[in-house]
Amino acid sequence: MKPTSCFLLTLIPLLQLMIPGYAQCSLDSIVDKKIKEALTGLELNPAPTKRISCTSVYSKGRLSSCPAGMVVTGCACGYGCGSWDIRGETTCHCQCSTMDWTTARCCHLV
């Protein structure tokens, strides 16, 4: 047999393997199978749903404190004072010289 004929006889089966849909396992099916195996192995225990609960605590003067178990997330001061700080995570302190009221926004997870 001539080398050209031998080459063509070898090439024809190889070309058939390259035709899409002819292969027994496509790359897509292998990836799908691996994803399904990975998902099957996972334990799907969703974390318990938590929500935040907040309240405002109004006090006369420069300080306003949160109840036990709550933390300050923001403060508001009377007389248009915008200078405040949080002390010890639970108390709002308004820093202006004259202050008639202070409000602490207090929150916790439930």
C-alpha cells in the first residue's frame, strides 16, 4: 500500500472522533457531573436567620446610654450640635458646651 493511502485510512477514524457529538463524553457533561458530585457532597444547613432590633434612648443633658446587651450605632444631640462620640460602646456623649438633650440609637441582633 502506498504511504498516502495508509495515511488516509488512519486519518478518517481520527476525524470521526473530532466531530462534535460523536465523542462518548463531552467536556460539558464531565463538568456537569463534577458539579453535581460536589453539590451532593455538601451539607446544606443554612445559617439561622438573624435580624437587627434597634431602639432610641432619649436623655436630658450630654449623655445617653443603651440598655444592657445593646450597643450604640449612632447619636443625636440637641441645639444642632453635630459633635459627639461613643464611650464604651454603650454611651453617647455630646461634645458641645450647651446641651439640652442626647439620643442614642441602640441595636442588637435577635
